[in-house]
Amino acid sequence: MYRLRVKTKSVHINTFGCQMNKADSELSLGVLMERGYRVAPDEASADVILFNTCSVRQRAEDKVYSRLAQLRQRKEENPGLLIGVLGCMAQKEAGAFFKRFPHVDMVCGTRMFDKLPDLLEKLEGNGKHLLATGEAGNITYYPKHRPPGRHTYQAFVTVIRGCDNKCSYCIVPSVRGHEISRSVDEIVAEVEALAQNGVKEVTLLGQNINTYGNDLAGGVTLGTLLQAVHDVTDIARIRFVTSHPKDMTPKTLEAMAALPRLCRHLHMPAQSGSDSVLERMGRGHTVEYYVKLIEEARRLMPDITIASDFIVGFPGETDRDFEETVRLMKAVRFQNSFIFKYSPRPGTPAAALADDVPLEVKKQRNQKLLKLQSEISLEENRKQVGKTVEVLVEGPSKNDQRRLVGRTPQNHIAVFEGRPDLHGSLTSVEVYDSTSLTLFGRFSGVLASSPENPPVVATTEDR
């Protein structure tokens, strides 16, 4: 029987989908590292290959199926290679994976990440086709040996798992389970540890972060958590995603406005600008309520930027419905939007509705929204030209290694020339040009970031 030796255990995780999946991959690597695994830089050098999957859209699933098919021959050549599927697709498809891909060894659901070392040990000792999708109430363990996020100075921190909303198109509640909030003390302890390890920016995560604390005693809310994390003085920036309009309140916006190190950026998906479509989607909010939230956010924080998601071609969406979405986009002037063509997800209430918008119409609507958003983004970004903004440097630009790239508190992407040792620093950048996606600037200095001298907020004009 093939068995991995401790000194040669290596694992590579391929992550698909949302930021929550990225955080779960970090968590998985953390628990595996605590048990003696090392992180392989690529699939070719790994003893264990894991796919952390997404089921929100068919395209995300198709990518996983394609990658798994590509590994069939390698598995035949190296039977000792262990292949596992994690996350939402694992929870949804369960044992069906083994029928379609017999070379897959393990399927691990969305609340079993902390059990990965034990599952792999069982797999090594007892053959293949190990299915672990149970324990719906499991509160995942957060390891001390936690690898950083995208960079050593940025990290994701999951604060609530699951979703209790009933959006008719969404499969998340069935694959992620009911909402379970972590305690404020536990989250603050994790953020403090990250700060001690040099992290400057944390992003608090939840499928619907606005309902954080609903299952906790003592009247805990998202505002309570934001204030507690803000008191961790070594963290320069705090972000949070994702917000459901139905559960966003003026009190949460007031809490945001009162905390200077909370980034002035809000990702709050509208999904549609038509009340009739929103009703069929089961969103629980109206266009009027959504716009009032935006107006209040901008009254309290004039420099805030707003991002959204939209689904075009939802069952029953008429030309008039779509034009209402266009009007909403023009009225709100989002910084950016993620726009998707509707595709039925088996097991969701919307799957029972007639998918009656032709694909060609979906494509046309998708392209029209993308074009409009690009025009708005360019106009908004041009307002930053001539200003000096704060940028947290993430590393070299992918398109030009001689330049650095980072983000402003308002989530603008900024590219500028600078020294390699600026990675991870808060810098001042003078913006001289822009596109719809990027600000271009000149480095003008490093900003101090300490309890005595907090980071400078990027300068923007009131809307």
C-alpha cells in the first residue's frame, strides 16, 4: 500500500470562485501545515492536489471538470498521487464525482476543511473514494499556523459561514448551510495575531456579512464587530464583503462612517433594477430601498465607492425590466460591477421557472451593461487625475514588472513606478492618468502607519 512519508508530504490547492473560497483554501493549508505538510508551488511537484470549488455558476463548475479530466492520465501514471475535490461542488455533487471521475480519491464538503489531515490519513490507509460532506453544524477550526492571504500584509478573515437568505437563483444556502457566526473575541484574537505578523489590511468575509451576530447572544451586530476589530490598532485597513441590501441598515452605515480605518468601499449587489425581477429573485428589497441606502452611504461618507453584481436574462426579464437596470446603473454610477448571464442552477427555486430569455438576448444585455459600466468607470476614475491617493502596495504589476500595483481605500487599482522594497507599504501616489480599470501615478512618499500617526485617507471630491 502506497503511503506518503512525512518528510515528502506536499499539497497544492487550486481555488475557484469567491473570496470565501480563497479564505477556506488558506484555512486548509494552515491545518495541513500544522500536521507536517508543506505547500507545493504547483501541481507537478505535489503529492496531494486539491480543488476548492464553486457552484454559483456553471462556468465555474465546467473549469473544475476540465481540470479533473486533465489529471486522469497523471493518476494512471502515478497511482500514489492523491486528488481531492473540496467545497461547494463537493457538497452538491457528493458521490457523483466518483462515478464521473474514478481517479478522484476524496470529496470533502464545505464544513469539513478542518478535518482534512485526518481525512487524508484515512485515505492513505484505506484506499480511495472517501466521501465527507456531513457535519452541517460544524464550526470550522481556525489554525494558529495560518498562511497569509494574497500577500504577507493582507489577509482574509471569515466571520460568518452559511446563508439564511432565500434568493431563488442561488445555491449557496444548500451547499454552505445555515448561518454560524464566530464570536467577536475569537475574530479579534485572529486579527491581533495577523497584525503581529505584519498584516496591514484584513478583509472580513461572510456570504451575507450584514447578518453577522444574529445567532449570537447579547445583541452583537456587524457594527459591534467592526468597532472591535478597529480597536486592533496595528491594522491599517479594514474591509468587509459581501453585503445584502435587505440586511444592510443605516446603523451599519453609521458604524462605517465612525471608523476612519474602515475602507470607504461597499460591495452591495443590486442584481437587477426591476422590482418585478427582484421579487422573482426573492431578494427581499426594492430598487427604492437600495437607492436610499446608497444615498445615505454617500451622505455619511462622500468619498465612498460602490460595487455591484447584476444578473441579466433572469426568467421573465422583459426589455422594460432590463432598461430599468440600465437606469439604476446610470443613477448610482457604480465604481465597478460584476455582470453575469443567468444560468439555471439545479436545486434552486428558480430552476423551476422557464428559462425564457434567449441566449442571444442575454449576451446582448450583458454586453450593453458591460459597455455602460466601463464608460462610467472611466468617467469616475478620471476624477482622480491630479489628486494624491493612499495606496497599499501589493507587488509588481503583471503587465509591467518595472511598476508596482496596489489599491486605494476606495478599491481603485493604482499602478506606479517605485522601488521593490515598497511592497507592503502604504504609499502616497500622485495620479496623472487613468483607464476604466486603473489609475496611473507617480510615487510621492511612504505614509506612516501607527497608533500615533494613522494612515492618511485618500483625498477625493464630494459627489
